[in-house]
Amino acid sequence: MSDLVLIDEEAVRRAAAAVPDPELPMVTIEDLGILRDVTVSPGGRVAITITPTYSGCPAMEAIAADVREAVETRGATAVEVRTELAPAWTTDWITEEGRRKLAEAGIAPPWPVGDHSRSGVRTRSGPVQVTISPRCPRCGSARSRLVSRFGSTACKAIYACGACGEPFDYFKAM
């Protein structure tokens, strides 16, 4: 008998990608750009790399445990979940699907902050960026004001809409 274990890498990737963020369960770790890499060695060892939205993110242990559990249901038994801090995560890594899901949940998605690549090279080109208040995810108005720099999590701020009067979370651009 061979010690070779056949694990479907694409099935493992899909399982890891589908893990919801514990603080923002309407989006997956793939939607947020937290899932960096999935590799399966010829011997069946699985290595998954994730990057926190910020270096002190308390959800990383829960995310790692959820990822491990999700891929073990696909038959993987030797699973290593690695946390990689560099290059630092940026809100530019949130997918269009993730931005849509955040808005549908009443959380204003961040504006792109620049041209960031996963290689760590940050470049900017084009016009100078101007900070604009986020649009209200309920009515679409840009007449919003900052209420608190910190919301229910450190990665969110609380704004209030000047048009409809509703408060809303804003996922901070990083």
C-alpha cells in the first residue's frame, strides 16, 4: 500500500474560501481577501495561508479553527493554517462580491485606497485622492458624518446619514 493520500486541492480551496468571517458573517474570508493561499502536497499535507485585516485582529484564531474544520471535512488530516502578516492586508483586497454583500448588510464598504498588489508593492497613479464621507448603504446619500472612529469592531467606524438619519457601520479603508 502507498502512503500517498489524494486530496482534491480545488475542493480544499473552495471549502476554505467559503468560511464566513466570524465578525462579519455575511462575507467569506475569500470575499475579504483574508485567504491568501492553499496548497496540497503530493503526500496530502494541506497548507493554508491567511492574513488578518489588522495585526491584532482577535478573530484570527476563530478563522484558523473554522478553516481547519472546513478542509478536514474534505478528507484532509494534516492541515496547517499559517498567518502571514506581510504584505499587510488592505481593503483593496475585498472582492466586488464582498463589497456588495457588505452594502446589502448595511455596512458601507470602503473606497479603494490605491493600487495594492499581494506582492507588497504599493504604487499610486492618477489624480490625488480626496477623502469623501461614505455613502449611506440604506439610501445612498453621501451626506454622512462620523459618529465614532470605532464601531462594534476595530475595523469599523460608525457614521450617521444626514439624509435618512440612520446610523451605519463603515468598514475602514486600510
